[in-house]
Amino acid sequence: MSSPEPDQSTIVPRIKHLDFLSVTQSMNLPPGAQPVTDALVGELLVTYAFDLPHAFQTVTAADQERLGLSSEELRAVALENLREQLDGVDCEGEPPVMQILAGNHLEACLLLCDEVWDSLAESIPPDLVVAVPTRDLVFVTTSGSTKGGMETIRRAAKEAREAGGNHGLSEQLLIRKADRWEVLA
């Protein structure tokens, strides 16, 4: 007896590096088996996965069609499910650099949760700057740091990305402007 198809109640977002697209394209998958992806910012993109008891299973174009979800609906469902999984978001460390903690390797996914950044922005003016070198590391400082915050997260991102293995993401620094992420020039 085969197990039932995963449903939308288990879909969560996952953050990947653009290299993910090259890898999946090199696999010559049929169109319906291609993973569903959305651009996020810079080198980062959003993929979607069914969060199953023992593994993540990539949401494919065929899954999206089977579930009858538009791209907007898929993202909304994934974000709702992500928020349900979060037991809380904490900051560790002291200015000029803090680390954002969520647990369960969800830290990079927090880039999608505007409420996290809106809350932090109230206490970290003028603009938030983050580094997301791996799926479970997010460093944050302020664009106004005079105590070496930018240099510290740039160095930490480089070191973590180099040691990140399969879960490495990006050394790019991102800045929060007008409720969205941009690559820091």
C-alpha cells in the first residue's frame, strides 16, 4: 500500500543559493518534476518542500498543479506553515552584531517573515543589514554601525559559508529598505 501524497499542510519555504537551479537543470528532469522556485534577493531563492517526518521533499510543478495552488497561494501557505513551526525568534549576542535564532534550521527562512524584521527595525536604526551564510545562521547589524558591525558580519559570513557544506547560502550582505531585502552595494 502506497502512502498518500503529501498535502499543503506540510509545505514550508526553504532558502537556497542560485546554484540549486543549475543542479536541478543538469538533472534533465521532466517539466512537472522541476522544483518550484521564486527569486528572493541576490544569490538567494525560495524553494518549497513538504516537511515530512524524516525528510524534506521538494515541491514540484506537478505537486503545485495537483494541489491547485497559484504561486501566490503556494507562498502564502508555506509562510503560514512556517509561522506555525516557529516556537519563537530570539537574538543572541550584543551590538554591533547579533545572531537570529529560530531553531530547526529555519533561520534563513526568517527572511520571508516581515514581522520579525519590522520588530527588529524598531530597535536597530537606521537600516538592518544581514548576512545569511547558511540555512541556520543569520547575522544582523545596522547600516549605521560605528563599531565594526559590517566588517564583523562580512567576515563571519565568509567563514561560515566556507564551512557550510551543502547548506551554504551566500556571503552577500542584505539591507532592509522599504520592507524588502536588497543586496548591499
